[in-house]
Amino acid sequence: MIEAVLVVLTKAHPGREDDLDDWYSNIHVRDALRFRGSIAAQRFSRSAHQPMDLPEAFDWQCLALYDVFDAERFSREHWDNALTSRMMVTNAIDDSVLEDYHYYPLAFRDNDPETPHIGGIVLEQMNAVPGQEQEFREWYTDSYLPQAARRPGIQSAGFAMFRTYGQMIPTTPSHNYVGIYKVNDANAWRAWQDAPLLADAPNVEKASVRVTHWEHLTDKLTKDAVQNPTSEGLAAEEQARLRMGDKVLTGGAEKLGAA
């Protein structure tokens, strides 16, 4: 059973994009799924097609979503292993700003459980109007999500909120709520253009609304697949570690929120 979804946004230092992608897809995801508390993970790349104009400061390149059954344990495993041989981190990553937060599900709808998710993600990030948190959650769960889930190409829809419990880093996100829409239609993002229904709702903080579109980058990798790897998976990991060599971070563990 999923307790939380870990939403991670990453970017590389200029010119190190391939190094970051190699490390994350072939090493880091596997290291993380060896930790207790995790179930599966998948990566997506920022699409050239976005439903709304994004500020120049939004320069994240990739999105990772982790299914987590024990957020507290998963975070503690990171605190205990970060920057050790059990979780080496490439110096290609720009960790000047961390976007790495657990969100706890409030509502979920799967339109077609028998069809695998082979497409991308539309990610909504937003805040409620101060003092209207409950009204916002009820509106989103009872009205908005069912309507949005019926848009063409939507496989599943989820709504989740940030809580301080079980977080990896000692900061709070700029957005307390996320909507995660798995899409199997490359043009499904067009239904969110300018995000009119979301931004115009009376209990949504309009200035906070950010809707982004992410394309499939890697297939979902499960904990079982990491614990019982194929020869191809083992070879990809070994080769990636050789390519990374000693180009790793040696400091920065203090950014994690270990007690």
C-alpha cells in the first residue's frame, strides 16, 4: 500500500546532462529502491510542450516519482547512506536548490487499471487560499479531480498534500498540494492549457498554480526488479558506475533533515 509519493525535480550543471541522466537512471534509482520503505520509481523528462508559460527560474529538467510505503523509514535510509558507497551522488547534479518532498494521497482514480502507463505526466502544483484549506481539498476531491480525470488520454489521477512527517530535507515546498495525472496520449496536456478551471477556482491561490508536462524517460522500476535483477540491469549499473568513477559529491549531507 502506498503511503506517500516522493516528488523529485532535478537539474544538471551545464554540459553535464548526460552524466546526470546516466547516474540517476542506472545507479541512483537502484540504490534508492534497495532502501527499506520504497516500492517503485519512474523518471520523466521535461517536455518541450507545456500547458502554461513557466518562469525563467523554472529550469528543472527531470521529474522522478517514487511510490513509498513508509516515508519515515525511506527518509532515514537516505540520511544514513547519503554520500557513502551505498548511495554515491554524481557531481553533475545541481543541488543548490532541492525539490524532494513526500506528498500524502488524498484522492486517487484509475480509469483503466488493466492498461499499463506508457506515457507521460501532467503535474499540477498549487496552494489553497489561506484559511480555506478544507474547502479547497473538498472542492478538488469531489469536483475538480473527477472532472479532470475524464479528459481524453488520462489513465489515472491523484491528489496529494505535503505534511512535515517523514520528509527528507528540513525545508517546506513552495506548493503544498500536487495533482499527478498519468497520461497515455501525447496531446493530453492540451486540456490544461492556461489551467483555467484550476486557476479560477475561488479557493485556489491563483499565483501559486504551476502546471507542467513531462514525457516518458524510463520505465517504472520496482523494488522486486532491483532485488532480483536481470543480467542486463546489472551490466547497465556496473557500466554506469565505471563511467561515473570518482566524479561524485563529497559534501552536502547536511542539507538532509536527519534528526
